[in-house]
Amino acid sequence: MLRLRPLAIALLLSSAPAIAANKPTSIAAADLETAAHLRDQALHDDTAYDFVAGITTEVGPRLAAGPNDAKGREWTIAKFHAFGFDKVWTEPVTYPKWVRRSEHGEILAPHAQPLVLAALGYSAGTPAGGLDAEVVGFPTLDAFKAADPASVRGKIVYVGARMHAHRDGRDYGIGSAVRTGGPAIASHKGAAAFLLRSAGTDDNRLPHTGVTDFTGATPIPAAALSSPDADLLERMLAAGKPVTIHLALDCGVEGEYTGANVIAELRGSKKPDEYFVMGGHLDSWDPGTGAIDDAAGVAIAAGAAKLIAGLPKRPARSIRVVAFANEESGLFGGKAYAQAHKAEIAKAVLGSESDAGADRIWKITASVKPQARDAVAQIAAVLQPLGIEYDASEPGNGGSDLSAVHAVGMAAVSLHQDATRYFDWHHSANDTLDKIDPEQLRQNVAAYVVTAYLAAQAEGDFGSKPGAWANEHE
Amino acid sequence: MLRLRPLAIALLLSSAPAIAANKPTSIAAADLETAAHLRDQALHDDTAYDFVAGITTEVGPRLAAGPNDAKGREWTIAKFHAFGFDKVWTEPVTYPKWVRRSEHGEILAPHAQPLVLAALGYSAGTPAGGLDAEVVGFPTLDAFKAADPASVRGKIVYVGARMHAHRDGRDYGIGSAVRTGGPAIASHKGAAAFLLRSAGTDDNRLPHTGVTDFTGATPIPAAALSSPDADLLERMLAAGKPVTIHLALDCGVEGEYTGANVIAELRGSKKPDEYFVMGGHLDSWDPGTGAIDDAAGVAIAAGAAKLIAGLPKRPARSIRVVAFANEESGLFGGKAYAQAHKAEIAKAVLGSESDAGADRIWKITASVKPQARDAVAQIAAVLQPLGIEYDASEPGNGGSDLSAVHAVGMAAVSLHQDATRYFDWHHSANDTLDKIDPEQLRQNVAAYVVTAYLAAQAEGDFGSKPGAWANEHE
């Protein structure tokens, strides 16, 4: 037994954090071997698929604060218990309750035609009986921003920006900017309502809903047209005659709702207070059943954790799975988690959320301290047979809700799904189980189980500490 | 001037038909050259695309007997006049008027979920307030046919037969058999209602409507589920607990309606009473705007005729374009045309209708007299640069409505469109302009203009004569 004198102890204690912070984080060979075994096991395990099939069949759409919000939570809690987690609990999440009752649109002139559209989250309703107004069209959000308010006052603004499919889904930046920002600008300019070409990459007559942001603006009616309906409207606008639309949206905010994040944990064998966190969000938009967005994310994390639960011994650190509440209307689950856990954020050693469907993961990126980059490379080496490359040139914010946790100091990795087809289905009625390929989903679980297990076993941390991550590291 | 004696004249007249019938039909080299020129011109002409864009934008859905039936007809008559036809007229078509007012379905148990469905043409409505009944599922129509009536009495029958995509669209035989025949069988067995997996090849949450046939049966409520909804129902059925559905269809037959075939003609310069006939049908199902089914067919024929109208001289025979009324609910337009013209069917020397979308034509087949096969081969040689092969081993019935005309004696060719994607969109809300590739559509017009011009110029006929074609030739 080594005995230290009091001074030596004091010195050691005071320098310990500095030493730990400077020492490269590393992963033992035996752990890499176990991770490779878990990876291969995952490629033959359909726990995640069965989870998505179950929740989409037995619960269905899970609009935040909607009739299935609690049902989805209870279903998930029961499933987490069945998966053998050591602890399952919930943490409250409170947010405004937005309700969609009905929506209807039609072109009145110059050629009467029905329109297929979906109200956006936080859209105001129209007056009872709807409103009729002329449409003013813009090809891009910038063109609309530059418009003289007098040209749109009392009219329906339409913005027709287009997205194209890319593996990295980058055009969602275009579509989501129009959807999120356009309606408030229209409100400020005095428009009667706002329509957009759906933020999607498909040509189906199915609109893509999604949230908009009226912070600082008076909510007005706002809806997305399906791509063929946007084409139709644009053809009429291009013909030069005034285009008049009848819009009737019955929707709006009805007070507040308190839901919950559902959290499950495998308790670490050596450092139970430290944990790797992964997950997805439990809420979905209502036209589909929320399979790719985001039952898949919760299922991937739960499927990975269940494989780790099957090991003879718990890993050193805990493994935490979070099924976040209400991601869709403003990252409420992630923000609540960050708020509740920011004081002990250093214990959240690393995190990664899956929220881009279930197509193959092709890239890992990380926002970790420099001394942990080699450990990420070690993880990436085990992921490599899955077709995943480590792109050390880009940060990884951990994904949607966990980006809010990352923002308060948690180190994060991002496992990037191929998003080529994701925005064909995202936020539309087409977000259903059949869009998930079981083989692709298994590859996702394989990537998560490797990352989770190795983060939980790593010698040294990844740089999590309280404070704004961006200021500290980037 | 040649003068003949009376006896010689008598002999000539009496033997003329036999001589004409036996002499091989042929096409002159100069005509082949003109046809090749028309073909190449068609590849740079967007008349057909502009037609489809116009009618889908300015008229929209054209449900037979629906609010746009007359509007579509008037739009087309005006367009035909503008295209320079020598004569445009209508011929009445009378049929039962079926009306779709609203449709709603949901699974009540074991897991409440909304269902996306579309009532079938001729479906009965449910009682006011809808009906609730347990579902009995069958994988195929044959399995349902074999079912004991006691097992389905008072229940909702579901048949989940699947179609796969093929260039020749052959699986529509599976889907349309379920849709057309299933509901009447369900009625005979005492079922409360009938549901099917949409007769389609896509995975969109958009149902494919279409006609069903209650001849000899009492109409019952009948509807098609979208593919993801069919999957959902099948998963619940597979789980083994009783599945109950609430179905509320407000639809049904409301007396009769008289619409019309719209017919346009370029008058032949030598044999104006004889004609080549081509066309499509003007009616469409109501969820989409009827672009591929079948504005495209009318547009292809009109675009081809317009190119021929631009020649310095009219071809020997007339060129007739027919925009048929109500093909969708039972070939009413084609049958009316056949009835009105069967006495002079020998004058309809050849016909071909386009009713399988607007993807590239890849094959020509013909039902002509043996002595006209060489002429078809001559036509096919001009089509060959378009990627079209002549398959002499199969008949060609002329397509949907014209099959009814072929059945009473008209010789026919079929120009087969690639149907790989057609049943992704067919009869659904996805039948919109964006599904048409202008380049593919031009290839279609090129094929039709060649066929029309050469049939109108051919020396000799193709075998049309009054009577049932099949009995005479096949």
C-alpha cells in the first residue's frame, strides 16, 4: 500500500485536474475488441426495428402535447423497462400547446383548384370562415425580405424556394429558413398569411409541416404547400393574372402543456455518475407516424444500450438514453435537459443524438478537447468497417436536442446519416415505417453501440465542462 | 382517258374488294421520308407539354360528370380550334353520375390510428355517421374468393395484394382485379364494406382510387388504403387481436349525366372518309389533376395532329383525334364511339390511343390483317431511331377506349409506354404535371405523328371491317 504525506496528497489533488486534462484520452485494446464484437452483433439485431414498428403501429403520430404525447411516453417507459435498464425516469418539459384542428386551401382565381397544404406549428388560425386574398410570390426568402411592405400588406405571401437532395442534407438550410423565418417577416410587413413551397426534396402531393417562429411578431396563418401545389401556384403567378386564394386554418396555441423527457440508464460499474448520452426525440409531426423523425433515433439508442446491457459486466461509465420531449417545436426537451443538468455537465462525458432518419451513417465528426481526438480516431477505426469515415475537419454538435446540451458544455460527436432521401419524407404523411430499411437501421445501431461503449470505457474524458462549449473550444 | 366497257367495269367492281384485301398494304418511300421529318420535328415541339400544362393548370381534376367535366371539354374544344383542325365536334356520352363528397377512416382498436383512404368509383356511401366493423384480411383476391361467407358477413373485408413495378405494367392485372372485382364479391358474401391495398407500386401515403364493378351486386362501401396504411393495418392484423375500423364514406350514384367525346379532324386530301384515329381520355380521377392519366394521351394525339396540319398538304386520309369522355368508370366514351361508328368501321383504317402516361414508348404491337404487317414494319422502321421495337408476336388492341372500337372491327396498333413508374402515381393525388418529362413526352408525339401520317398515306388498308375483330383475325 503506498502512503503519501499530507503535502504530497495536497499537491496531487490540486494538479490532478490539469494532469487529467492534458493527458491524451485513450481506449484499451480489449475494449476495442469488445466494441467490434458489439458492432457485429448489432448487424444481426432487430431490436431497433421492432421498436420503430411497435411505436408507429401501437401509438402512431406523436404531436407534442397532442393526444398521443402521453401514450408515446408510457409506451416508451414500458419498453425501456423491458430492455433491462437499471433505471428509468422522466423529467418534466413545459411548452406552449399548439393544436391543429383543420386546414383547407383553394385557388379561387384565375382558375379554381383545390390546394393541398399543412399549417405550420405555431401558425395562427384564420378568421372563422377563412380569408380570401391575392397572392404575391417570391422565389427566395431574400427576395421577400427585400420587398416593400406596401406590396404585400393584406395579401398572402408565397415563397417558393427549392431544395435539392444531398447526402449531407444541406439544402434543409434553405427550406427551414423560409419556414422558420418567413411567417414572422410576413407578419411584420403586414401580410394576411404566409405560404411556402414545402421544405422537402420530393414531388409528392403531400405537404411538409414543421415549426415556424413568431418570436417578437404577431402570429399569422402560415402553411406549406405540397411541391405539385407549389408548382401549380407558380404557373398561375407566372401567367400574370391576379391569383386569389381562400385559406381556412383552424389551429393555434391553447395554453401550456407539461410533458417529459424519458430517461433510461445502465449504471456504470466504476464511474456511475459519469455517462455517455444518446437518444432521439419522442414527439413527431402529426401527418405521418414519426418513424424516421424520430422513433428511429430513440430506437437506435435503445437498441445499442440493450446490446450493452447484455454484456457480462456494465461498462465503467453509465450509458444514458434520452427520449426527448417536443424537439419539433423548438428543442424544448433538449433545452430542459440542458437546464436540469448543466451544473454537472462535466459528468456527461460525451453525447450523440440520432435525428436524421435511419439511412446509413457515413461520417463521424466530433467536438471534443484536442487531447481526446485520438480516442475519437480509435472509435472511428472500429466504425470504419461500417463504411463510416472520421472527418476531423468539422465539429460535431451531437444533434438536435443534444446540441442544446452541447451548447452548455458537453463534448459531442455526430454520426451523420445519409440524408439523400430524408427530406423526401420528413414532416410529411410519408414519415412511416416502410421508409426504414432494417439493414440500414442495424448499421446505425452498430455505430451507436461502438461509440457508446467506447466512450463509457475510455481512459480520460472528452472535454465536457460547464460553460459555453463554443467559447471554450472552437 | 381510259374508257372501259360495262362488263369490264362490273368485273372490276366485283373483284376489287378481294384484290384490295389480298394485296399487301405498303407505304411509299417519299412518305417514309416525310414521316422521318415529322418525327424529328416532334422532338423539338412542346405543343403536347403546353397542352398538359394548360389543362392541368386552368381546369385541373376532371372527374367524369364532376364540376370540371364540361369545363375540360370546352377548354379542349377551344384548343383544338386553335390548333387548326378542319372540323371539331362532339358526340354525346351518357353514363351514371357517381359523386364523391367526403371519406374518412380510422382504426378504432386495438390501436387507434387515422387511415388515409379513397372511395372507389361506384362505391356506396356508408350509413350517415359511418359504420364500425371488425376487419377480416386476405393476402390475395383468390384467398378472399375461397373464404366462407360466414367468416366475412357483417365485417369489413380487406385484400392486401401487392403490385410490383414492371416496364410493361403487368402487375396492374393484380391490383385492378382486386379493385374491380373484390367489392362485388364482398357484397355477395354479405360483407359490410371492402378495403384494398391501393393498386399502385409506390410507398406514398396517397391512396389510388379507381372504378369498381357492382354489376349484379348491391353496392357496398369500398375504398383503397394508401400503401403505408395497408402496411399498418396488416401489422395489426398479424398481431392477432381483433381489428375494428370506423369507415365513413359519403358518395354514391346520383342519376345520369350526358357528357361528350370531343372529336377533331384534319380532312384527308384523297380519301377524306377514311381516317386514322388517335387520342386519349379527357376525364381523370379527382385527387390529382389528371396529367399522366390522361391529359398526356389527348395532348400527344393533338400535338401529333398539329404537326401534320403544318404540312403543305393534308395526307390522303383524314386524321382524327378523339378526347374520350369517361374512360375511368367503364370506357363509356370508347363504347359510345364504337356504337356510333361501327357501321362505317371499315373507314377507321387504324387507331391507337395513348393511356399509359408519358414515359418513353419502347414497343409497337399491332392487330392488323396479315397483308398489312409489312406496312407496320415500315412504320416501325421509322420509329426505330426513337428506341421503339416492333414486337410482331403480340397483338395491339389500340388502348383503353379504342379497344372498344377495335372490338367492333377497327385495326389497331399499340404504342407501349414504359410503365415502370406509371403505377406509382396513377389514380392518386400524385397524378400532376411534374410527373411528365417534356423530353419523354416529345418522344411520344414523335411516335404518334409517324404512325398517324403513314397510316393516312398507306396504299391499302389494315383490315378494319365491321364485326368482332377477335373472331375475324385472332
